[in-house]
Amino acid sequence: MKNNLKYILFFTGIILVCGTCIYAVKEIRNQDQDYRVQFARHYRIYSPELPAKMDFAGENVPLDLFFVRESLDREIMASTFMHSASITMFKRAMRWFPIIEPILKRNNIPDDFKYLAIAESNLGNVVSSSFAEGFWQFLKGTGIKYGLEITEEVDERYNVEKATEAACQYFRDGFREYRTWTMTAASYNRGIDGVGKAVEKQRTSDYYSLYLVEETARYVYRILAIKQVYNHPTQYGLFLQQADFYPPLSTYTITVDSTITDLPAFAQKQKINYRILREFNPWLRRYTLTNKTGKKYIITLPKEGFLSQEALKKNIPPSETFFHDTLKISLSN
């Protein structure tokens, strides 16, 4: 009798477990089906709007040509839906555009060329697969040609001010060659000589009429898309609060004209550490700075008390001095 009761209880337990599992599986299926229904009902992706007209550095973009319009459409979609890159662009622009813009202006380079720096590096000190480096993505040979010091210890491609000056020299050379800023921008990607070969063979110096390798063919459109999204963020679904941006850094500079044999020890004397020294001077590439010729190097250091995020908030400029009207809308919503 006891054995029979054990068997009854055992099989009853199995039946209950099986019933529970069947119910759970059915419930999961119902939830999954409901999720799919709700997803299909509410999830939407829209094709971003294209501008009716556009220019680069004051030069008209012929949007009436279907291949021009479709090329721009491709790059605006990329900028719109690559959310992390686009958000990063805005965050970094507050910090770096106030440095880049005056250098462009001083060199009589159109302001639109600041968007080229975003196209090249998204305002970050990155290294490409072809070993182009820094904000402006100079190759070593090109950087040296335009006056940048590039050694094992010093790489001025990582000095934003000096690299921007070098880029301006390149832009002036490109403009002297082609007499248009659009072609100048294209030549920054392919090289003045590289684009020149296409111009010679195809007998036109109009960027929009040239048949180019894909990277260069997309390059100016990518810059145009960045410009469009940057100036009309809410139109492309980008809403940022003022606190989201990276504020300008509070710094001061010192000049050194002799060898520094121990940069970590030098940093400690400045009441910081080597990590912070490299953060503010990424052009320093080693633990030493050999200077046999007495060259003057300008080293940037953080002002005391301005390493914390809370302190940096004091550097956020009033919205009317930095943000475009459309971005002000996003800040208020």
C-alpha cells in the first residue's frame, strides 16, 4: 500500500511539473507574440529629409542632379542613424571648435572646413589603417611637408593647433591648384596629385562631374551630411541637453627649451601626473623630450582645480554664443 502511494505521488508530481512547463512555454509564446505585435505597431524608421538647397564654403551643391541628391541622401542616412558617432560629434565640438574655428579664420579658410575634421576623425586623435594620425589625419610624410615635427618623442599631428595650421596650408595649396573649395576638400582625401590625375583624364575640375574612387566620391557628400546634421540636429532626431556636451578645458601653458629626461617626474613638479600630462599634450609620445637645439616647446597644463567634471561645467558657454538656433530648440525640449 505504501509503495503504491509512493508511485501515485511520484507520477502526480511528474504530471504537475509537466503541466507547469507546458503552461510556461505557452505563456512565453503568448508574450513573444504580443511583443512582436507591439514592435510592429510602434517601431518606426523614417527616411531623413534632404535640404532643398545646400552649399559648401559658399559653393552651390547641384541637388537637382539625381546622382548628387542620392549621394547626399546616402551620407545623411549614415550620419542620422550612426547615433553614437553623431552624438559624439556634438559633444566634442563644444570643446574643439572654439580652437579650430579661429585658426581657419586667421588663415582665410572657410568655416565649413571644420566639418572636414569631423569627417576625418570625429574630433579624436585616431590612427587610420594607413597610419594617418590625429584630428586631421596626416600621413607622416605629408605632416612633415607641412611643417609638423614627427619623431619618436614628438608627433605634432596630435597637437590640435599646429595640425590645424598645417591643414590650412594644405587647403591653400589645394585652392591654388583648383580654385574651388569643394575640389580642395576632395583633394584632402585623395591628394592634390591624385585628384589632379582624374581632372586631367576626364577634362573637368568640377567635383560633382568627376568619376572618382568610392572613398573620394563619397568624401565631400559626407562632409555635407555632417554639416547638415550639425546645423539641424532636431530635424534628424538628435536632442541634447547642454550638460551633455564636453566643455572647453581650463588651461595655461609653459614654455620649455631644454631636454626633459623624465616626463613623469616633470609632471609631478607641475602637481599633476604623467597621465594628465599626456591627456593635455598628446603630441608627447615617450617618457622623455630630447631638445638639443633649444627649440621652444609649449606645454599645456590644466588650471588648478579644473580636472573635475563639476569644475569644467563653469566653462560651458551661454547657448547663444555656441549653439545654432536649431540646437537651442533641442536643449529646451
